[in-house]
Amino acid sequence: MTSQLEIKNLHVSVEGREILKGLSLTVNQGEVHAIMGPNGSGKSTLAYTLSGHPKYLVTDGEVLLNGENILELSPDERARKGLFLAFQYPVAVPGVSMANFLRLAYRSVHGNPSKPESRREEVLSIPKFRKMMREKMAMLKVDESFATRYLNEGFSGGEKKRAEILQMAVLEPEIAILDETDSGLDIDALRVVSEGVNLLRGPKLGLLVITHYQRILNYIKPQFVHVLVDGVILQSGGPELALELEEKGYESLVKGDSHV
């Protein structure tokens, strides 16, 4: 069965101010969608709402993952259901190595209490996890020394984003949201991070790429592009829509021209 994230008429407020005003969108496993929009349009609000950040108050609408409304679930429960968020600004966690963090995250997501104990022990076995982690690091061309460094402490912008992609590779979500992954990256770091994402994309992963600029879409090529302005999706189309936006900007949409 193909996983599906379905957002229906989503209204979200932050500190009493409505940011999302009836957003609807469906992302299927195996698809790559991009959401583009000017600053303040609600892009990061959507990302944090989907991940379950308590600051964002849903006042109307539903978010269904495989038919189940996840809005009442905690962030870790949403992750266990197959949802993943790569943060725009990943935080540093001094004293916690990447390897330990990844194993704890993996235990939390895949150590399903409903599975037989023998199966859980197999999934959570340290040797098996380390072998799998090394395979993922090799696939993404991440140096093994990465595993012993403290999570994001002293990391460059590109290293922080690569750490997020490594986490996504280890957790193997069904639907992943990339919140402005290109933010703060130079062109070389952007290419390296995008190559990692492209290695993971395929029929088992649905991607929602949230971005302000078209440049990341030169590397992570979407099948669908949606334009978010003032809390609603004003237009959807194929990858050519991103190129039109890069050429003409968001002004024509803001002024009501539906043809960009």
C-alpha cells in the first residue's frame, strides 16, 4: 500500500495570528513536491505544524497520514507513523555524538512495542545498527569520523544539513519534509546535500521540499510545484512553474495574476 500525506483545509494560528488559511495538498509516497513562496507566506509554519510543534495552533482542517488524522499525535508518534522533518536551522546538542543520537532516534521510531520482543531486539541490536549506519554513511559519502562528533556542534551549514539527510537515511521515513534545506548553503554544499537527497528518493519516499528559491530545484527535481502566498496555495503545476517564478517573481501572484 502506498503511503499518503493528505492536508485538508488547514488553518493554523501563531500567537493569535492566522498564518495558514485553508491549505490543501496531497503528497504520495514516491512523489516529489515543492512548495515555493515569498517570506512570510506560511512555508515554515506548515513544516512545523506537520511535525507537531506546540506553538502552532490548528484551528480547522485535518492532516491525514494513511487515512489517520495525526494532529492529536505527539511529534515522536508522528515519526513512528513514517513522517520526518529536516529542519531549516538544526540545533547543536553538545555531549551527544551523532552515532548515539541516530541510534536513539532509530530505537524510538523502529522499536515498536507492538512487535514481538524477539523482533524488537533484532531491530535494536547495536552491531546491526552500526553496520546499517556505516552503510548509509558510505552511500551518502559521509566520512566515518562524523559519527563520533557531537550533534551539529561546530558543524558548518553544509555539515548540519548533511547530518539531517543522514538521519533521514537511517530512519527511512515514508514522507519527508525538507524545510528550506538550501538556507545558508553555498553552491558546493547545496550540490552535495542535494545529491544525498537524490540517493534516497524513490518509490518508498514521498518528499515535500519547501523553499524560497528555485535553485535547489535544479538539483532535486520535483514533479509538482505549488505556490504558497498568504497562507493558501494559489497555483500548482509542473517543474516549469518554478522556472517561471524565478523569472517573474511572486509579485504577479500577489497582485492576483493567476498565470504568474
